[in-house]
Amino acid sequence: MENAETGPVLRVPAREIPIPVGLSPQAQAQLAHPGPANPEWPPLDDVDAWRAVVARMDEGGLAGLRMMADQVEADVEEIDVDGVRVHVITPRDVVDDAVYLEVHGGALLWGGGQSCAAMGRIMAGLVRAKVWAVDYRMPPDHPYPAGVDDCLTAYRALLREHPPERIIVGGASAGGNLAPAMVLRARDEGLPLPAAVVLMTPELDLTESGDTFSTLLGVDTALTSRLMPANLLYAGGHDLTDPYVSPLFGDFTKGFPPTFLQSGTRDLFLSNTVRMHRALRSAGIAADLHVFEAATHVMFMFAPEAEDRTRELRAFVDGRWGRGNDGPGSAADR
Amino acid sequence: MENAETGPVLRVPAREIPIPVGLSPQAQAQLAHPGPANPEWPPLDDVDAWRAVVARMDEGGLAGLRMMADQVEADVEEIDVDGVRVHVITPRDVVDDAVYLEVHGGALLWGGGQSCAAMGRIMAGLVRAKVWAVDYRMPPDHPYPAGVDDCLTAYRALLREHPPERIIVGGASAGGNLAPAMVLRARDEGLPLPAAVVLMTPELDLTESGDTFSTLLGVDTALTSRLMPANLLYAGGHDLTDPYVSPLFGDFTKGFPPTFLQSGTRDLFLSNTVRMHRALRSAGIAADLHVFEAATHVMFMFAPEAEDRTRELRAFVDGRWGRGNDGPGSAADR
């Protein structure tokens, strides 16, 4: 069938999608009670309305983040790194000098401050290492490239204290945009690459050209709309296909660290994730893909599926950090 | 929302899904002109109608298969292996004693005979090795366990001529059911495991419990309906959750070979594929997942995406066969 504006389209009728029985009861319960929908997006020039969206999203998410963060025994310190605020989270049982540079999520708009510190603390528990959580500047006051600049400032500072092979850089959602954007910038500016990159349901393509932006719209109950207004506010007039804005379009043949990628079959960013996996491997970069059954943009919490994800993530970072926990490894190894 | 029969459901409105612009022009053209829909399924006891379905599907697919198969320079021989017909395909440029046991697709009903030989020849070109294509018995005359029995007979015969580390077992679609079912049977009967298993858009779960059986129904233009009538005909009254009938439910902690898995974001069997990947890795089995953007149950042909898949598959089998082509490897390796 044809649509005059978009060319050929596939017409899919309305459907009732049940909760798959192959999930754990905990994950099934989570799918039955999805969280709140995405906010309404204000007009691009209504700065006050954007500020209100950011405040409301931060307020709505903080209690849940804190509950999870409080389960991680850690020392937390806020430092100034060449003008960039960084939350340094050191788990009480940290055993080595490995460090994880965490770039928080939040649609490139929210998730700063206390939310950033809480997400960093959760990540410190997952990877069992010291975390530097970058509290990068965001729109509406600070569009691109402020966020990438701040992440790069933090990475440069880390490199003064740690050899690059002790540093892993990662992020979820919007953090899965800024983290690889910063790594591409670092590479292009001649800095050494970190030991690895972790991308969880990553917002790699601000043009939203992936298939699942269409096929899973309405199926993902965590990310309930496209994010184009937020993307345009963030880009501030810059080309959305610039690799520092949409790292999916980077040239990985020039080098990129080994990369861990995670998504779900209901994740609006599934296409982002699998396209990045293909782009990396086509360029000869080692990259491992993990897709979780029926997981939306937000991974199941307090469910066996989450434990499986944690086990996989730990095997990856422990392997890269030489901690002697390599997991099942790749099937291609002989 | 609730549905009295199935519990909570997600209501997704009707949609127009465009062809994603991130694909190659060749792949976009293929999505714009999908093939014929699945056949209407006859009543289970109408044997003649099932035979007619099988004949029509074989006839419809053979010309395309032959066109691709003819591109592979190979010697083809039909042999009888302890009562099982096997097509032995030896590429002219084959360089070593590696052998690939190919289990053909076709909804567990069709794809035998000339189609089986053609699929085996295509596979020989992909993996650049001698292929044994098992022409296993099928319904309506030969339901489960005939197909698994025949694959096991062929594997036993191969083991008399080849050490297990020279044998890779694989299949697409229905072949991705029988191949791992046979490997589970072989393991349980004390036979040595092959070097690896290759599963392409595999029909691992005849109960069809995966999420994408719902979320991608109507989105996958190659596999346009569920296959339950065919599954029931094949199972012939056996429990669909038996691991030899639905290998997804196997106990992989007892051992399974390193496994390559491939699917697409529009593949009705995406859940089958990612659930198997998780099940294997949770059991400590090395397994690599590759998901292709917008690919349906049938992979793009004559497109760069297909070349990418071939390169990935070759890196995998060459690595397992010790041919010195290991590809980018796993990101977890240090």
C-alpha cells in the first residue's frame, strides 16, 4: 500500500497484545502496571514550559531511584571537575582501581542533580566499581554540545588519574547517546579509548529513523511517544545526523571500544540498539547484543530477568577489567 | 485493560508502518514487495488437504531456491544413510574436512526433496564447507518424532566419519527446531556434542508463547500467521512443551554447543531467538545474538544486509572450525 507522503506503508490493524506467559511472574506484574506516559512536549520556544516538564519528570522519578540507590552501600562525594559537577560513588566493598564513567538518562533534558547521583549509585552496585556520574548541563539553557563537552571534560580528568584500560564508559537511554558521542569526540581528538562502552536501551539516533520507532510505538509502555521535540530542543539547530549528535552515524572503522548493548523486544529503541551492534561489528569492532523478552525501554526490576541482565553486565565489565569473571563468553571463541 | 480470557492486555491501535530509511535500497525494495501469505491451514484430519498445502508451498518456493543454489559451484550426491535420504553437497573450492549438518526449513511440513537439496547447496556456499542436508520425513504421514529421529541417524553416521569438533549443526525456521532438538537428544543419549549450532530465525517454541508472536503479527510480511495447526499436526499428540518438540524448554545446564542465533526486528520468531539466547547464556553456554534491522522471518537477499549476515556467519563457523577467521569476536574478551 502507498501513502503519498512516506511511500509504501504496511497497514497493521488494531490489536490486543497479551502479557507473554514466558516471563517471570514479577515481570508479568510489571508489564500489567506500566508507569506514567511521556509528558506532553511544549513548543520549542516555550522555555518555562520545558523547565516545568523537567521539574515534573525529575520529581516523579526520584523516589523510585532513591529506593534502589539506597540498597547500595557506598560513599558519595560531589566534586567539581574543571567546572563540571561529578558525583563520585565508591561502593564500600570496592576491590580495585577500576572506574565507571556513568552518563545518566532522561531524554537529554532531565535526570540531573539528585537523580544523577542516585542513578550513579545504582550503577555502582551493578558494576561493583567506583562510579563517576557526570551531572552534565542540559536544555533548555544548555543545548548541544554542552552535554558532550561536560562528559569529555570528565573523561579527560579521569585519564589523568587512571590508565584508559581501567575506565569503562556507559549510559542508558539518553546516556547511551552522550556516552558514545563523547567517545567519538575523544577518539577524534586523539585521546586514548576507554576499555569498553556499555549501552543500555540507547538513544543513539535523534533522527528516529529506526524501524521500531514505528513498529513498537504503543507497544512500549515505558517510552510512550517519540522524542523528536526534545531532540530538536537538545540539538539547538545542529544537524541531527552529526555523529556527535546521533552516534549511530559514526565511522567506527576509525576505532571504537568493545561494546555491550542491551534492549528488549518491546523497546522503542530496539532498532537503535541492533543497528549500532551491526554498525560496530561491520566495522570490525567487538560488540555483544542482549535482547530481553518483552522488556520495554525500562528493564524489569526486582525480577529474575533483571538478575540475568546484571549477571551478563558484570561478566562483561569484569572481563574487560580483568577481574577473572568472564561469563560464558562468545560462541565464536574456540 | 483486561480481557476475560487472557488477563491483562495492551490495546494497540491500527497503524501505518513505513519502510525504515536506514535500510539499503535493495532491502527497502524487498520490504515494499513482500512474498505470498502463509497458506490457509486445513483441519487436522484432512490429510489430502495437508498434502495439497505441502505440494503448493514446495512448488511456489522451488524456483527461487534453485536460482540461488545454482550460484554455488558444487558436486551434489544423494545418499542413503541407514534409511535416511541425505543430499551431500561438496563445494568445488572446499578446503578442509569440516562438515555442516543442515536441517531445512518449511514449517516442519514442506521443504523436502529438491527444496532440501537446494537449501543445502545455498548453505554450502554460505559456510564454504561440505554440507549434509537431511531430507527428513514429515507430516502428514510422519509426525514427530520421525524428523528428529532422521536427523539423529544422520548425525550418528557423520560421527563415524568425522570427529565431533569438525561438525556444525544448523537450521533456519523449522530447521532451527529440529537441529537443536536433535542435539538435545544426542546429548541425552550420550553422544558427543558438535562443535557448534547455528539457529537462524528458529522455530524453537511450538507453543508459540513468545511476545513477538503477538507484537509482530501482521508486521512480519514473510510469516503472516501463527503456525499452530502445523505445529499440532507435527506433534501428533505429543506435548508441545517437550524439549524434543520445543527445544527452547531444554535444560541447557546439562551442556549444549556454542550457538549462533540470528533474527530481525520484524521477525515473528524474534522472541524465540532472544529467549533461546538468554536460556543458553543463563546456563553458562556461549551464544551470540545478531538481530537485523527490519528483517522479517526471511532475511533480505541480494542486499548489503545479507552480505553482513554472511560475513558474521562465516566468522562464526570459521572460528569454530579453526580456520583463522574469527571476525571481531566478543566484546567481553580481553
